[in-house]
Amino acid sequence: MARRLRMLKRRRAFHLRRVMLAAGLWMKLRKRRRCAPRQNPSSPLHATRKADAMDDVEDVMEGAPSDDEIEQLPRGPVRSRRPPSRVVKATAEGKPFDEGEVQCGPKPRKIVLLRSVFEGRPPVVLFSYTQACCAEQRPMDRAVPADEDGPRMFYSHTDAVHQYNAVINILRHGGLYRVRAETNRWTVMWSLHPTPEQLRRFTPVQRANHFPGSFHLGRKDLIWRNLAKMQQRFGKEYQISPQGYILPKAFLAWDAARLRQPEALWIWKPCSQSCGRGITVFSSDVPEDQLRELSKKRGIVQRYIPNPLLIGGRKFDMRVYVVVVSYDPLKVYVNDEGLVRFATEPYSDSVDTLQSRMMHLTNYSVNKQSPAFVQNLDGQGAEDKEDAAIDEAGQPKASKWSLTELKIHFEREGLNFGAMWESMKDLVIKTLISVEEPLKAEWCKTLGCEDGGWSARGPGGAQRSSCYEIYGFDILVDETLKPWLLEVNICPSLSSGSPLDKRIKTKLVADVLTLVGVHPPTALWQLSPDSVHWPVTGSLPIMDENEAASGCLLSEEEMAKRARRIVPWHGGQVQASCESPADALSLFDDIAWELCVVAHEEDMRSGGLMRAFPCPHAARYAHYWDEESYCNIVLRKWQEAGGGAIFRSKKLPPWVPRQVCFNKT
């Protein structure tokens, strides 16, 4: 017994020494950080940094501890409120002595709230752009600083994905602190696809950056399988990607197509690789040994587009950033800026050049190895900042452009950029519709509700808006300005390898997190009464964060019944007809109007993200669904009737909140 007590005392003493050592190291580190001189941006050391290494530089907020340092602190009770940032004592002479710069803790991160455009609606967290990304700041007229004594907000960034500075800096700049995913205290999680255990623990306010099962979009074989099904049903309407064959299962079909088209070129891709790894280009005249190898390899072979649009004799493709807020209703946004990636060797369709990867592949990971690769400095140090990536002869002076620079080139050459862009958005919408059904099945499977559809909810409150996703669509434009889908990246790189990448991707992350609506705790915005447009009459109650984030609570059966009241033909039966969109609006109840209010709120805080769907001409896509959902019907009819302009009318039902602000953020 005495021996056991001695061992217990030794363990307690050892644990106490570890805690004291950790606290001492933290104090030393904090003091060293505060006393360290700041680096002068104009110093030679700073100026000689290579642009390739910019992704390794963190834009740390002044005075704030890093998230890794917070994780190393000894565990203790959870503090729900921020500590005071300044301590004032009295000196021996009786004068007040400010210890704010010496003995105080680190400055707390400041949360900025964005007021709703409607009265009586709670705010969301506003993620503004960091100064280091050099992006023009979004309008801040609806921004309200949250009370510093309010509760903290947290995010979780797991080790399952690469840690990009564009993500970490925006989350910290937005005032959130990092915690481990298993604590479930976070509001935003940045990771891979949520596991069934994680998703079932989600609360209504928690947001994750992936939908379960989005590999149906990201794997090259699965996305082609989904597109091929739509091509069989709708023919040329769905010819948005080059003809493909999934090997080895479809080897005989491809071999027959190869023999029928002896002049064709083909490209083979692995199913789940990225960065151009494993891709080969070859002609129809394939040696027997290569044919035997292809008949055993798993991958996809597609027709190679031989007539790409060239700029300065070089092939290029577009990386278009697409954000899906939900699949039911389908809400799609396209970023106004993206990347144009050039091959570093002049293009030729000669069979003798097919082995040249830097001629036929536009992947950044491939072409950055070329000595001809030139970084885009985004106009920094150039005389003509708006057109800095184009020389006098119209040739690409940099190996990567922004979409704005591509638009300038189109206008100079007399090409119709607007028509090409509309065709590109049509391609994006059709691609997402093609994968909606398998993603819905994965959603139900993850939550354990096989027949629940998108209405399935988790035990903790997970619902159809709990997930969002950023996609990188790689699109090639041919000589006729027809866009072709090459692939979709469900984890697009957000690295800041150049000033251009840093500006576009940092701004993208901030816009996405603001768009999806990160709801602060009620206790936080109640301490900042200016963050809410309070109702004048007081008839509408103020929602809390759980009510605002809960979404549509109707079952699939109930929504199908409501859909039959709005559309003349639904579910294979003729129903009561609505002759005009205005007639459909007259049948909207409080749930339908709530869908419209949420969609309009998202539009008004979308920043540089432009809504692609729903759109005023959404009816042309209705027949692509086996049965158009109630939520999609509601937003389609709302858009056809005028969209956001409807809320300026004074003839709305009494349960519809009044719009009091008309400035987009």
C-alpha cells in the first residue's frame, strides 16, 4: 500500500512538472514573439524571396497566438468568454500603470457580424479579405463588430487534408479559434468527407466542406459513368465531355471505336490520380504490346480534342471554381475569377509530338518544371497592372492568367467571351444534375436513412445545408468556343504559389465561408444589438441560430404533395395548373417563402461568387430530373417571377420578413 502511494505521488509530481514546463515555454514563446522585431517588407531579405515559396509564409495576425501554440497549451476547463486584453494597476506613486503591452495576454481575435438584409433575421459571421492577399475589400456597410466579451467561436482543420494558408488565415482572420474535431465545439470543419459518425453528431449550425460521396464527381471513371447515362437519355444535349470508355471493362468497345476512327487521337487517365500523373496521349495506331497493357489497366480513355483554342500558339485550359451550397434545392455559384493555365511548349497535333507532356498537358504541376514557365506576379511591379500578363504582340507573358485577363484577350481578338461563359455555366449545371442522384443515395446511407432522400436528418440536427463544397472544374475551349469538361477536382489546390494564386484563392475562401452562412451563438449577437434589423412592429420573433440553420423540415412525401399544387404536371399526373409564375407565388406558404428568403440572403452576401443556378431560365433544366423536387420548383418559380425584386413589393404575405437593406456584400 505504501509503495502504491509513493508511485502515485511520483506520477502527480511528474505531471505537475510537465504542466509547469509547458506553461513556462508558452510564456517564453509569447514574450519572444512580442519582443521580436518586425520584418521590413522593403528589406533586401524580404524582396529576394522566391514566389514559389509564398505558400510557406503565414500571414499571422498581429499579437494573436498561432493555432499550433494553442493546441500545445495544457488542458483545462473550457472558457466561454474572452479574457480581458488589458490590465491596469496602480504604481507606487499612485499613477495608473498600463501593463497592456507587457503583462497582458494576446489580443483576442475579433469576430465581425454581417447583418441580414431582412428585419428580424439573425446575422452571420463575415469573413473579410486579409490585407496580405491584395484583393479589393468587399463592401462593409452591413458589418458590425461583435462584442469582445461574447463567447468564442471555433473551427476544426483536420490532418486528413493539406493545410493551406488561404484557409487557415481566413478562418483566423474571421475570429475563430482552432480545436480538435472530436471536441464537437467547432462551427466550421475543414477536412475530407465527413464520416457517418461525424455527420450524425452534427448540430444544425455546423458546416463541413464536403458532401458525403462527392467522389462520384471527382473520380474520372464515375463522373463519366454519370454523364454517359445522361447522354443515353438526352443525346447531344449532354455532349459536354469527350467520348470515353472505362477500361478494362469497356476495352472491346473502345478497340472497335479505335479501328473505326484511324485518324483519332486518344488520352488515357488513371481513375483517381491528380496533377497530370499517369496521363498519356496516343494515336489510334497502337502497338500490340501497348494494347495488351491497356486491356488490363484500370482507367478511362477519351477522345483527345485535336482543335483546342490557342493563345500565342499555346494550348490552355480554365480552372473554374464552382461552389455548391446544397443539392436540394440545387444552389450553384461560380467564382468571378479563376485560373487560365498554359502549356509551356507551342502546340502541334502531329503524332510525333504526343510524348511531349508540356505541349499537350496544361497542368500546373507538369509545366512548372519547364524552364519556360513564368510566374504571374498579378501586376505587382508592372506598369500596366490590369493587363500585366499580355505582351504587345498578344502573347502570354506569364504561364498562368486570371479569367479577367482571358476576357481582355477575347475582347482584343473579337471573340465572344460572354457566350462562351454562358455555355460554360450550362456545362457546370448539367454536370451537377448528373451526380445528384448518387449523392442523394450517399447522403441517406451516411445518415442511416435509406429512404429519406435529402430530407434525411441526423440525430444531432444534420440537414441538407450542413455541407457545402468547392469544386475545381477543368474546362478546355476548342476553336469554335465550345467548352469541354475535362475533369472535376473535389479538393482543388488552394496553394498560394504566386501573387495571382494568393489573391484569387484567399478571396474565394472568404467568399465561400460568408456565403454558406456561419451562424454565431445567440449570446454573441445579442451583445451586439446593431447586428440585427429589429422589427418595427415587433410581430415577427427573432430566430436563434438553430432555427435559422435548420432548413426545410418537411418529409419527402409532404414536399411531393406541395409540389403538385404548384406545377401542372408532377409525378406523372396532371395537377391543378398555374398559368403564370405569379399564380405559383400566390400558392406559396411560409415554408416556400422561407426557401426564397434564405436564397436571397445568400445572394446578397455572395461577394465575388455569381449565382448560376437557380436562374430565370431554370425551366430548361427541369426535364433532366426524374422528378423535380419541391425545393427546386419553389426557387424556379420564384426566379421566373422576378427573384429578389419580389421582396421590394408591398403585397407580400404577413409572414414574409421585410427587406430593409438592398446593398450586396
